[in-house]
Amino acid sequence: MTSRRTRLAVPDQERPAVLIGNRLRSARKLRGLTLDQVAQSAGLTKGFVSRLERDDVSPSVASLVAVCETLGLRVGELFDPPQTSVSGRRFQESNCRRVSSLPAGWNFTGRAMF
């Protein structure tokens, strides 16, 4: 007998051409939300949101908009090129803090990564 997971998996040739699941999962976890919370807010099932995060389904535009609204994302952000890596770490605003005081002789102002 075939396992349930195997039966639900989408064959590789039917997988979405653009993989957005990791970005959705990262955004959800960054905001401290559960699959249940996202699903309920977006009017979808927990299983669908889970499959969306694993790139096992191709969502309708309406579903994608609902999930993005829940996560505070613009739909277009899901399709942006990956962010530039800085010293092996992904550069994100959340990894930065404003530099407010520097040693004497330093004139740098902006953001630094720690």
C-alpha cells in the first residue's frame, strides 16, 4: 500500500516553476505565526498552507494574495531575486542595527551587521 504522503506528493514535472515555499515559511516563522494561524487568517486549510510551503501545490492568485496579506508581504517579493550574501550570511534588515557611536576618528554612518 502506498503511504499517504507519497500519494499527495506532486510529481517533479508538475511542480511549480517558481519555488516560493521557503520564502513563505521564513516569513511565517519570522513573524512567529503557526500554520494554523496563517491558514485561519487567509481562509485556507492548514494542510494547504503546509503544502504551499513545501512547493507541493500551485496556489491560485487569490490564495497567494490572502497568504501574503496575512504575512505582510507583497506578492512580488516572493519572486524577487535572492538577497545578496554578506560574509556568508544573508543580508536582511533584521540582521542589522543602527550604528550610533564609533571610536574616535571613525566617520562611518549607516548600518552594520552583527
